[in-house]
Amino acid sequence: MSKRSKIILIIIVALFIVALIWFGKKNSKNVVDFETETPFRTTIVKKTVATGKVIPLEEIEIKPQITGIIDKIMLLEGAQVNKGDLIATVRVVPNEQSLISAKGRVDNIKISLNNAEVSYKRNKGLFEKGVISRAEFENIELTYKQGIQDLKNAQNDYQIIKIGSSGSGASANTNIIAQMSGIILEIPVKEGDQVIQSNNFNAGTTIASIADMSKMIFEGKVDESEVGKLVKGTDIEVSIGAIEGVKFPAKLNFIAPKGTEEGGAVQFKIKADLSLDTKYFIRAGYSANADIVLEEKDNVLAIKEALLKFDKKTEDPYVEILMPDGNFEKKTVKLGTSDGVNVEVLGGVTKDDKIKIWNKASKDDEKKVK
């Protein structure tokens, strides 16, 4: 080999060594040392939040017994009432056609009754003289008495159409009375409005709604995935949007047996008795949220959910454990209850394992990379 060839060979080898050193330094920057955490023991509480509102336990709607026009409203919304208090009065405005028809029926029955009375008196004399039999006379007497009753019924119908009642009960029908003690929540009508009585074809006009505000309940909805874990009698906490920083204790007393679909998800109605604090006045319809404990486990081995990764093929959860040689080893873990931050570990790691914080490099390594 010539001297020139040896020089060229030495230069090539030197360049190769320099290249290896350069690539080695460059790749060393990509080797990242990660921080680790160890499992810990804690209490895990799994909760769900039900959104809803606070409503009175007892609320009724007052409807008129007759059709007419609101003549006068005695009280205002928010007024405290006792059972039997007068809320409003209704003035009867009879239907002219119905009134004429009822009056015509009374007149027709009077004509028939006059004929029946004449026949009754004539045949009564004949019966007393023995001209006609008792059976024949009793039939005539029955017709006469039925005529008297028909006239009374027709006259009552006429009076009901005209004034709203057939007798002394007129004021009872036209007066709107509170049917329970409580607070008037709403009076959706005003003086001069026409109101309709409740019947088989119409629910009737609501004149006022009354509720006992000393007994309130929370009414909300939970998702179908969580309703199976609810138990009647469970203690829950209710937060009311209008009253910040205060949680009211409540007890779950109703879980709907049937759900309703809302936005593609099935929701189930729940109700809970609310324990009130006299320092706060709770208004009907306040929006509220209920914190419900679904599961609680004390002193369990847990890790942060942020440490978990999932296998792309099997979707099994796993973590990476730091080994004595400085490398990380993948280990599948068995999980239990989670509160959204921490998750119970049933198997796969021990309390002494150092688990890789996969999204957090060590401080020394960060400085080295920079």
C-alpha cells in the first residue's frame, strides 16, 4: 500500500470516528430520564352529580267550580294564606243560548205539570168514589209527582246557568278559596280574565297555585349508567345555585322505575327530602346539584390515573416500572374504584414500585436537553 493510500485510509477512519462521536452525542439528547411515583394508600370516594331543582313537597293548583270572569283578586303572589282564606271571586256570565234553552225547558215542564195536576185531582175524586182502581190512581199520582220533581230539576239547572248555583251555594261556587295553608306561588290570571271550570275535556283554568314552603325536595336526573348504584335512603348533599358556599343535607327517597331519553341518553328522575336551614329562604324552582356517593373505599392502594396508559390492541391498562438497571418495564395492572383523579390498584404493582410519570421528564434531563 502506498503512503498516499495509507494517509487517505487514516483520514477516512478519523472522519468515521468523528461521525460516530457526533451521532452519539446527538442521540444522547433524545434519551430522556423520567420522574417516578410510588403507589400510596388513600380513601377513594366515587360520586355522581345530579342536576335538577328545588321544589315544594306539597303544591296544589286552585281551579274554579264554574265558568266565568275573574271579578276581584284579593291577594298577591307571595302572600301567606291559611286554609279557607278567600283568594278571588268569579262573576258568572251565562251563555245566552244555554240560558234561553234552560228557561224554555222550565216553561215546557210547567205546562206538562199543570195537565198532570188537573188529571191527578180529577182521578183522585173518582178513586174516592170507587170509580177507578187503586192501581190506576197510583200511576196517575206517580206521573204528577214526577212532574213536580222534573220542574225542580229544570229550575235548578236554570239557576246554575244564570248565577252559578241553584241556591245558597252561589257564593261558595263563585268564591275561590285556599284549599291548604302555605304561600301563594303564582296567580296566572288577572281581573277580567275568563276562566273555565275543570271537566272531562278540559283541565280548567288555574287561578292560583299554593305550596307549603316549609317542606322542600330536590328533584333531579341521573344517567342510566349510574342509576343502578343508587339506593333509597342514601344521604346526599344539595348545592343551590342561588346560595353559594352552602350545602344542604338531603335523603334520597325516590328513584324512577322508568327513564326518559334526552339528547341520546336515558335519564332517570330522582327525588330527595331536603333539610332546610332557617337562615335561608329557599324559593321554589331554584336550580340545584346533588352530590351522591356511589361507592367509598377506605385505605386502599392507589395510583394517580395520569400514570396509566392503555394497550392499543387489548386496551388493557398498564404502567411502566423502573427496574434496577435503570430501564422501564411495562406491567399490566388490575384496577378498581376511581374518583377521577386516583384509582384503586387491585394487582400488577406493589407499594414499593417506582412508576414512570410518562409525560414528565426529570429536571436534570430537561436541563441536559436544553
